Amino acid sequence: MTALAIAAVALLLAAHLGAEARGLRAARAATKVAASLAFVAVALSLGAEGRFAQGILAALILSVAGDALLLSDRRPAFLAGLVAFLLAHLAYAVTFARAAGPRAWHLLPIAAALALVLRWLWPHLGEMKGPVVAYCLVISAMLWLALGVPSALVRLGAVLFYASDLTVARDRFVRPAFANRLVGLPLYYGAQVLLALAAGGAAP
């Protein structure tokens, strides 16, 4: 069941990217939401038992909501999607905090990355400065806590998630292009599958 769910993520992601490339709006929306539901299915197929697993499952479900909302180009939908993903990262952060032994020295490279990202995005944000800064702080905290979890699945998943969000920011604020999604979406779905697998008992 788990292998089938992972295969579904991969196949639906490929179909989504194909729909994106051809400008098929309905297929683009359907395949993206279906691919996101498939990573939830990965976690459910493993039982998702215990507080750690259920915290990850909650974050995955919030991510599905964010994915659906970000299909729209309208600002209210983007803001709602940003909030959904902010809540997803908070759910991840709280979950990882229960199992993490975060290291202080990890804060330095994460803070440096945060500063560089905000410097890069700042001229392009306009009225979105506040929401984007809040989001960047939360995802940075999530990454820091994830790096302290004794699970390679969690650590790699968090790093890939962080990287995928950089492509979303570039697409929304700097230079919209299909190439952003071509790179970012495999990173994102790979991240969520790794985190869903961590809910199956590979992490504390």
C-alpha cells in the first residue's frame, strides 16, 4: 500500500507538470491536489499512530489545503495558502520539538540563509513583506528543529521543503517561470513523502 501511494505521488506529479506545461488548468488543479492527497495516503498507509506521527499527518493535511489554495493566482487565495503552509510548518515544528535535540551551531547557517533570502526577496515583496517575513521565520524554526531530530528522513525532508519554498518565492515574487515549478515541485513532493514515511515509525 505504501509503495502504491508513493508511486501515485510520482505519477500524479508528472501528470501535473505535463498539464502545467500545456496550460491545462483543470487537469493542473486536479493532478496537484490528487498528488498531495497521495502523500497523506503514504502516512496513513503506515498507520500514523502516536503523537509524532499524528503531528506529521496534521502538517501534511494542512499542506494539502495550501496546495489547493496556491493554485489560484489571486492575492487572497495566495495569502490563505501562505497561512495554511505557515500552520503546516508550525505543526511540523511542534512535532519535531518533542523529539529534537537542536544544536545551537545550526542556528548560524540557518540565520545566514534567512538573511540572504529576505535580502533577495525584499525589493519584490511590496505589501507582502509582513506575511513573508513571518513565514520565513516559521520555516527557519521548523528546519532548525528538524535538524535535531534523530531521523535522516526528517532532516532531509525539511531541507528539501525549505529549498522548494525558495522556488515558490522566486516564482511568485521575482521571476515567474515554469522552470521554478519544474525544479521546486519534485523537491516539495519528495520532502513530503520523506516526512510521511517518518510518520511510520522511522522517527521517534
